[in-house]
Amino acid sequence: MLNIFKDFLLNLFFILLPVFLVPLCTEQEKGPKRVRLYLLTICYAVVIVLCITLPVGEESDFIFDLRQIPLWLGGLYGGAGAAAFLALTAVAYRSLFGGAGVFVTAVISIAIAATSSLLTKRFIRMPAKQRALFAASLSFGSGVLTVAMAEWMAAAVSPPPSVALIFLLVQPISMLVVCSFWEMMHHSIALRKQIIRAEKMEAVTHLAASISHEIRNPLTAARGFIQLIEEQSLAADKRRQYARIAIEELDRAEAIITDYLTFAKPAPETPEKLNVKLEIERVIDILRPLANMSCVDIQATLAPFSVIGEREKFRQCLLNVMKNAIEAMPNGGTLQVSVSIDSGRVLIRIADTGVGMTKEQLERLGEPYFTTKGVKGTGLGMMVVYRIVESMNGTIRIESEVHKGTTVSIYLPLAPSPSSSAISDKEKQLFAAL
């Protein structure tokens, strides 16, 4: 008796494997749905072969196993084509073993294929729980028909009563279990896709709110100063001052739009070979007045390695990171910028001695609506940095500790050159000397 249950459990294990593995393997696939259906049908055909190969009750002409479950599943979920293929597989493989059970297999397989094909549309429209119960009922009916035909076909040898009885109990229960797991898996996958879609919509919502808020402020200010300029009694110097402020506010709005366009379209349009040392020196020259105003000492250890990217966007990436580092040191500090080679990639390390960030802030860094600057920031800067580094096939790693500072490490592919190995060795020696 124990061996009978063991054999049925082995069959059930074969059936459950594709139920779990196929949806997980095809969840991220972007190919046509028909391809996924073909894969599942082929897996069911393999399961049928395994069930017939390792059956229960080998001592008689009638082989009892759970091959009818994948037959029903393929027909009910896959339609007429899958049902016909699986039925043909079952009959063809069972005929290799011979015996009176071949005729029973042919009749039952054809009946299952025809019935499941007719019920597919109705079955799919049912709620999940009803589908599982309905499939279990169908498998019980086919099990009763199988045992009845086996008894009727038996001449000298009849199927063992214990095997037939257990078969009638195990098959519908197994079908109920398999269908329940099937529905659970597909419900989990659908729920995960809904969550991902909701997160994307939330990001778009926050992004739209951030755009409207950040652009409205400079436009409102510019509009107000332009209205003041229209006053007849306003002095000429005041008009010039207000006009300059209005232009500055419009430039600010343009800069915000540029940041968002960089986020939306980060791919380099005119990639070229860039000297990292020269680009960093250029950015440091731009930020030197801001650093002096904040009492920040900039220390640079640079080497002339080269990367491939768009010059303006690469500068913008460096500018955003260094500007954040300087702003994180309102009471002064040291900004260290270094360039080196790490595992064949150019490593740009920017470290400050500022206020630092918590683990929660680090996890959210780079989100389009998250900032550590309070009302002064929108989260655009680091969002753009991430996208530019990604467009250059690089990676970024940020380490931070509260009240001790933050270190930003940017890894970029080294630009190829005709004598890259020789240049690389010279550059490494030069950097070591520094």
C-alpha cells in the first residue's frame, strides 16, 4: 500500500514541476504568448511520458498513473491544439508497452481531448476556485470511466482492486492540488505585474508633480517682475535689475527642463573619447567659487584615462555629484576627487566630509522625487547622474555615514585604443607615482 502511494506521489511531483517552473521561466519573456503555450505543452508531454514510464500496478495489463491530469490541464488551459498533441503523445507512448490498456488509453485520451477542447472557453471564464473544482470533477469522471473500462476489458487478469480504488481517490485530489497551485502561481505573477505597474505610475505621478512645482516657481517669479517692469514710474536701474532677475528665473526653468530631458533620453547623441582628467579639472574650475564661498578645500588626484561619452552630459554628471558634495558641507570641509583604474575600469571617486546620509536615504537616492536638501532640492540631480552613468555603460556606488561624509564611486569602461595595453601600463605607473 505504501509503495502505491509513493508511486502516485512521484507522478504528482512530475506534474507539479512545470506548473512552478514554466511560469517563473517565462514571466520576464517578451515573446508571443503562443511560444510560452508551446513550451508548457511540451513539458506536459514529457510529464505524460514520465508518468507512463513510472506507473502504479505494473503487474497487470492496465497501467495506472496520473497521466490524465496533464491531459486535462493541457486541453482546458491550452485549447484544442494542445489537447490533440497530448492525447497523441499518450496513445503513441502507451502503445509501446502493449496490453489491453492501450485501447483504454486511446478511448480515454480522445475523450479527454474532445471534452477539454469543447469546455476551454467556458473553463477560462470561470473564477479560479471554480476552475479547480471543475477540473477535479472532470478528472474524477475520467478516472471512473477508466476503471470501468478496465474491469469490462479484463478477461483473465483484472486490475488490482486496491490500485483502482486508490487511483479513484488520488487522481481528483491531485488535480485539485495541481490546479490550486497553478491558479496561485498565475495570481502571484499577475499581482506582481500590477505592483510594478503601480510603482511606475507612482513615479510618473511624482515626476509630473515635481515638474509642475519646480517650473511654476521661476515662471511665476519671472511673470511678477515683468509686470513690475511695465509700471511707468519705475526707475531705469530698477527696470534693468528686474529684467535681469526675470531672465535668471527663465534660465532656471530651462535648466530644470534640461534635467528632465536628460532623464528621459540619457543615451549619448554624439559620443566621443573624453579625457577624464581634463573634464574633472574643467568642472572643478566651475565649482571653485562655490567651494570657496562654503570654505571647502578641493583636493584632486587625477590621471589622464579616457572614456567614451557625450562631453556635456559627462560634465553635467560630475557637476551634479561635486555640487551635492559641496552643499553637504555648509560649515566647510574637504572634497577629494581621484581617478584610478579598478578591474580594467576607470574609477572616479568623489568623497566629502559633510553631513552624510542614513541607510534609508541611501536606498532612495536617485529617485526622481526624493531629495535630502529639503525644500531646496527636487531629486533631479542624482536622478540625472544615475541615468548618464547608465548610458555610458557604467555603474555607480555610494557609501555614506551620518556626520562623517559620503563617497561616490563611478565606474566607467576604459576607452579602447590601438595600444591600449601599453597606454594602460603607463597610466597605471603614472598614477602610482602620483
